[in-house]
Amino acid sequence: MPDDTPHIAQKAPYPVEVEAGKNYFWCACGKSAKQPFCDGSHKGSSFVPVKYTAEETRKLFFCGCKHSAKAPLCDGTHKSL
């Protein structure tokens, strides 16, 4: 697999309860064992995690397929993969 194509972790979003003001680092490479968040598995690749700061405490749906145009959040792209 080319280094510039993310691994599809799953073809569904990850529902996550986020806390207002807290930073989250979404895995962009798809190889993290702590999906949907980064565990450093991207090291040595061209990928970097995407920082997301929660504006309010609520449930969000983080992208699981790693192909969302609205990364780190799901935009439904997984339905066409």
C-alpha cells in the first residue's frame, strides 16, 4: 500500500463523547490500535494526527475510514468505499 493512502480502520464512524475544551488527536493513517485516536503508529510515514478541540461536551462521530473530506469527523464517505 502506498505511504500516502490511509488504511481503512473500519467502514463506519466512531461515536465518541467529547468534553468541552479538551484536545483530541485523530488518527489519520488508520493504523492506530487506539482508534479513532492516534497512538503514534504513523511514525515513519507522511501522516500526522489531526488535532480536534471540542467546543462543547457532546457525542461526535469521528471518521473510521480515514477518507472523510471533513476529517476528523465522518462525512459518510465510508458508504462509497
